[in-house]
Amino acid sequence: MAPERFFLELDPPGNTSAELPHVVIVGGGFAGLKAAQALRGKPVRVTLIDKRNFNLFQPLLYQVATGLVSEADVASPLRQLLGKAPNIQILLGEVEEIEPTAKEVVFNDRRFRYDHLILATGSGSTYFGHEEWRPEAPPMKIIEHADEIRRRVLMALEEAEQTPDPERRQLLQTVLVIGAGPTGCELAGSVVDLMKHAVANEFKQLEPSQSKVVLIDPGDRVLRAMHPSLSAAAGNYLRSLGVKLELGGRVQSIQGGTVTLSQKEADGSSSTRTIEGGTVCWTAGVRASHLGKLLAEQTGCEVDRGGRVVVQADFSIPQHPEIRVVGDLCSYSHTADGKPLPGMAGPAVQMGTWVARDILARIQNRQHAPFRFTDFGSMAVIGRTFAVADLRGLRLSGLPGWLLWGVAHLAFMPDTENRLTLLTKWLWQIATNQRAALVITGRPGQHMGVEVGLERRELASAPALVEAAQN
């Protein structure tokens, strides 16, 4: 039996008039937060709904996973960022249904009206139809995932310290990272730095030379989305750190720390090989939030292969100009080259700001300039003072790239206190090789059951996946 639902229209925040247009924003990530900030103090009522009470700075999750910084350094409470605005209300909950005809969303078993709806629920990880791999190789999309990776790496080292068998010890000192995009490269470089320095300074039985990180990708180079010269620089630097690059192999199975790869040979045949490690991490696939699929079912809008909602030039969907979809959840192809905008912080911030201003323009019957994305480039940090950056043709690597990367990430960080904390910890780590957050917390696998968004619906429709996730 479906849960009983009832209608509850919450009072407008502060002294805001109930007659003002009501903008509901679902998701407090980069796009949702920027939309809310652009509407702060404007003649609208704003309600921001998120299942978490904080904005997560996802690009730095790998630093949580490797003990460089703590969870609070990359998470800013939404109420501290927006709570003082008199026209903004923040509600904790997960939107489970959208009813476009009634202009209502359903969350916490309540119906909530809107005049304008902004969906910015981001993305999660995909295992390309192999959800049974998830418990074996944690992804890195939320804080709990980063905590789980850190716990597994550190626990493997602790076990290795007490293991008399040299082969078992070497296995425990091996970390496999699947996916050689920016997240995979950043994680691999940080993990190998953590293991070598921790082993050399803090463990008595372990040999630093036995610590190994293997970066696995089906492509022919790391950072395939970047210029080949930057890919080569990143690959060479990773090798100099001691990271082994396993390129050209596609994952066929992951079981008990063993990853099986298949690879096409020059004569057209295929071969398989296995790689073993004490810890396996997954950074290879991204899928849009399940809310996109839900919206498609309710409105008939189109979604792409990754589950992203195909939007019009103003980020609305056909026949529903009051619904906008931004950030990683949308597929926006109204660009000069017709290619969809990438799921990165830069586009998300620009989308959220533009949509908020466009809604205000429509309410006030004003013209608003069309959305134009400004591409500031892409970057990835590979080591303590080494990064690669491509700024619209200006390509930097090494220390100059790292300085640019640091400035850009501090600028995007929404909370001033976190900016200062991060800068301090980065400088301390550079000077001392010490990491600030190497505590082991939690039980084995406890974080793997944390849902990113509406995942229980998908799992419930596939009993086999539920059984695999529980085992």
C-alpha cells in the first residue's frame, strides 16, 4: 500500500509575502547553490530542498579519501551559506516525485507547490550494468565514499604491518584505481604519496618500495579529455611517483581484490589478465541523478544514454517552461560546436546563475540575454606541487599548473573559513609531508549502503542487484 500523503503548504520564510512567485530549487550542489545565491534578496520566495544539509565541494573528495583534509573542510552547511537571507527557506529531504500538472513536488510524504522549479540534483557513479562491483570497488561521489576508501587503504596497511607473509604484505600494499580521468589521476597520485611517506615514516615492518598504485583505463592515455601533451606530462609524472599505468584493458570482473581485464591484441584477438590489490577504487563512470528518469516518466522529456535530461536553450523541457534542469543532471547541447557541456563545476555554476536571472527576468517581463558558456579550461592535480591545466589553449604543467589549480579551487570554494583551512593544510602538507586526517572510523562496508539519490527505487526493481549489494 502506498504511504498516505497529505498536502502541507509551509509558511513563507521570514516576512516574505506569500503572494510572491515561489521558486523551488532541488539540490544544493554547485548549480543549485549558485541559483539560490542569485535569488537572495530578490522579489521571490525561494525554497532549497536537499537530502543533505551541506554543499559538498566534490572536486576535493580525493583529498578526504587520502587524509589530506577532513570532511568538514570540503562541506559547507547550507544554512550557514544561505540561512540569513530573509526570502530563502532550506528544507531537508529528498524529492521523490514531481507532478508537473499540479506544479508540485513530493518529499517527506508532503506535497509542495512551486511556480518555478530548478532541478540540480547532480550525478552519481555507474558500473555499466555491473552493480555487483560496487561493494568490491567503492566509488567517490559523496563523503561516505571517500571515508570508505580511506578506511580500506589504511586498514590494509595496518594488516600488512602484522602480516609475516611477504607476498600477502605486498598485496595489501597495492591499490588499484579504475578510471584515468581527472578524479582517477588525482586519487592515484595522492594515494601513492600517502602510502610511500606513511610507510617510510610510521610503519616499522613495511618497505616503501613495496607500496604500489595501479591506474587502470581502457584508453591509450590518461586524461583523454585533455590535450595529448598534458596527458603525456601527467602520465610521465605519475610513473615518476611510482604509479603503474595499465592502459588499453577493459574491466571484465572485480572480485575479492582481483580485477580481470580484457585487451585486444594487434592480430585482432583478445586476451585476459588479472591484477590483484588490497584495495580497489572506482572512478570510471558517471550517471545522472535518478530524478532525471523520474522527470522523463512524468513529462515525456528526453534523456540521453547517461540519464541526463535533454534541455532547451533556456534549460527548460518541452511544454514545461517553468521547469529548469541544470548542472550534471542536464544535457545542454546549444553550444557553438553542438557538443554537450561537461559535468564539471564551471558549467554548473554558470548554469545556476543564468537560470536564476532568467527566472527573475521573466517574472519582471524583461528580456534576458541567451546563455553563453565561458570555457575557462580544465585542470587536474597529479602530485603535491604538480598539476596540468589547459586554459583555452594556454597549457601549463608542473608547479605553475599547481598554483593555478590551487587558486581556482579556492575561488570556487563557497565558504571563506574552508578556504583558509584548506590553504593552511595544503601548505603544512607540502612543508612536512604530514596529513591531517588519517583516522580510521566506521565498520567495514558501512558506507557502501548510503544512497546518492533515489537509488532504492532502482534497486527495488532489480532484486538481483539488491542481493549483490547486500552480499
